[in-house]
Amino acid sequence: MVYRGPSKDCFACRRRKLKCDLRKDACGQCLRAGISCFGYRDSNDLVFRDQTRSVERKMLAARASLQFGTLNHIILPNASGLPPQPPHQPWTAFARHTFFAHYVFGLSSSFDILPSLYEKAQPDDHLSASVDAASLAFVANREHAASPELLRLAAQQYTIALRRINAALSKPEFASDSTLQSILLLDLYEKIMGRDLKAAEPWLAHLNGALALIKARGYNDMTRSRVSIKLANKLFTTLLITSFILSHRIPESVMELGRRLDMFHDKDDCKWRISKMNQQMIDFQVDMAEGKLSKRQIVAEAKRLHDAYREIEATSSQRWQPRRVMASEEDPAHQPLIYGQEYHVLRDPFHTQVRNTVRIMQLQLQSYIQKNLEDDGSEEYIRAREDSLSRTEHFAEEVMASVPQFIIPGVHPNSSIPFSSVQALKCRILLPAMFTAASTSRNPDLRLWAIRTLRYMAASGKIRSASMTADMLEKNPGLDFASMYAKLGGYAYTT
């Protein structure tokens, strides 16, 4: 049986139950209504066919490879690595729909207010251009080989959006929610496209633009509605990540924004508690970089932060705790995709990423302890070092336990072999934690499993960054976290 799915009409026309004329740049209905068109669905996404035999062949091929432990040699159908053929519509419309369908609606909870703002945008305003810039960058970087034409179009839209945002920021009365959303989208663009910390100036430019917007609007105005609060939270998180990656001390204006937002988060908001702890972690790292702490002080502060992160997790609600699945309960064909005796299943990618963020911080803290412990030959030194090394292995194993839930078919919705588009995005959020865990662990088996699994993810989901992560672990495992994060565009796939 063949079912060719719903119409290719744009989102607005489908919702308003109107006939869409599918015009190239934007449909006539949206133009007449004065709203922005979300673009059209790709016809390939709409076709559902009876593929039982095809799927069976893929599964048998995958199982045969898995049984011999050759995860890095699986070759799946259509995984040629070639750029896609141009769709039968402008790249901007295609990219726009792909971005909304797979990233906004499929992965990222932090951009959930974008659709409502975008519906009100005009085709020639800064939000429309920012959406197109981020969308084109997103699509260009989904493939094994980015299309030069997509990269050119993305850069063109970025330049247009930047010019329009600067014009808006020069007139405080025009500083609105959509302006802040546009800044966040350009920050997303930079972190998708930027792969070199030496080219960090654009990141700083967006940070300064966001701070200027806060100043123009005032803190009270920033928290006047649900949409504004959501954007303010996203901005606060974005500024923390940017400060962390660039090793910059957090500006007081950002700290004040965080204090203003405290009232909107309850005591059980584990993500918010961790964000506030991350502020302390950033200050600690900057103090170390500036030479303000002795070795003894570094060890003491690292232990304090470790205990504080552990206390947050210990007191968080049950919804933040993983469901543990024994490897022995899984199909033997899938057991090579599990490191050790069990793996962890969390509610969704958001909870997984938050939990792994804590693991990254804990692994870094243990590294600071091991590098700064004073070797006086005492039993206390030996015990402290052994405890820290043991914690490193524990946290590294916990990271690896979070991986199988997204690569074993059926554990989460839309998980399959080959990977679905959303499944591939979910896998990308694992990469920084996998690199950190494998590079800090002293267990060669764990590192080898991580590299093989990354190769498998690259083949099964056409995830170029997974292959890059495996290459870095093989060739440059000592790469510092900030450089690794920038090369992977890690921030771009935060949930």
C-alpha cells in the first residue's frame, strides 16, 4: 500500500484551512495576510510507503555488522555523503521548513515561542532575515558535505539580518521581543557556522547586542509576559554558554538578569539550579586562568563545586532520574551499542543534555583536582588522587550510558536504522559529553567504544560532526573543551 501523505501546503495555510498556491518565495495567501510564510514541506517527507522488506534488509545488514563489533564499518543505503539534489522550490523556503520541522518543533524547547513571533513578522524585517540565515546554516550543516550555494545564501541573509538588527538597536523604542529573538537566531547562526575560537568576535558582538537590548528595555520590561520571560531565560543561558566558551567573566548585567529571573523558577527546577551553579563554575575557571588561585585553593574550590553539583542532582525530583536498562535485556544484536552492563533512558533530549552538562562539569573538576593535588607522598594524597580518578571513570561511564537510548531502535519515538532526521539531531547533543568523557577517561576500552559508536552514528545518521568527534579523539584527545565545542558547533544543538 502506498500513502502519499498530506498536502505540501505551508504551515499557515494548513492551519487556516486555505488553499496554498505554493509560490516559490512565499505563498500568496501569506503575502495577502501580511504574515511570514514558513515554507513548504519537502515532498520526500510526505511519502509513506510499504518498506517492510527494505527495512528488514537494513536491519539484517546492521545486525550482521554489529555481531562482529565493526560499528565503524556499517554502510547504510543512501549514505553516500553527497550533498542533496536541490529541491523543487527555493532553498530559502526549503530550509525554512526544515528548520522549523526538525529543529524548532522536533528538538529545541528553547525556541518554542519563535513560531508565534515569526507569524507576525514582515518579509522585509530583521526576524524574517534572521530565520532564513539560521535555517540555511542549519540545512547546510546537516549534510556530510555542506553545499557552497547554501553557505553563500546563509551568509547573505546573515548580512541582511545584521544590518536590520543594528538599525533596530539604534532606536530603543523598536527594541521588542522579535528583536531579541533575532539576536538569538544570529547567535545560533554563528555557533552553527563558527568552528574557530580565533573568530570569536561575532559571538562577542551578539553578546554585546543582547546586553544593549536589556539596557534599552529595562529588566522589568524583560519579564512582563510569558514570551518575554522565555526569551530572557534563553538569553541568560546563551550568555552563560558564550562566557564559558570564551573564558570571559560574566558581566554584572547578566548576573542581574539571572537574579531577576529567579522568581520565575521553582525550587525543583533542576535546569535553573544548574545554570546558577554554572555561573560559579565560570568564575572559578576565569580565576584560575588569571592566576588568582593557588593549587591548594583550586583543589578546595573544585571539591566544593563537585559537592554542590552532586547535591542538586541528589535533591532533584524523580523526573530527572534515569530509567536503568540492563544490557542483558536487550536484543543481542544491539548489545555492542551498550557500554558496560546497563544504559540510561531519560524523559527526553532536554533532560539528557542537562544531566550530561553536569557530567562535563564534574569531569572538568576532577581534572583540575588531579592536576593541582600536591604530591607529598602521604596517604592522604594517594587517597585523594585515587578518589578523583575513580570519580572520573564513574562520570565517563555515566555519559556513555546516556548514548544507547538514541541509537537503539524503538527506545525513543522515531528511533530507527537508518536514523530519522530528529534522531540524528538528538545524537548531536551527545557529542561534547562523549568527547569529554572519552578524552578524560584512562580506560582504553571506553575510548575505543566511544570512537566506534561515533563512527556508527556518523554512518547511520549522516552526522558529519560525529565523524569529526571520532577524528578528534583519535588524533587530538587533549584538545581543550572550548576548542572542541566550537569545532562541533556544540551550542547549536542545545535543547
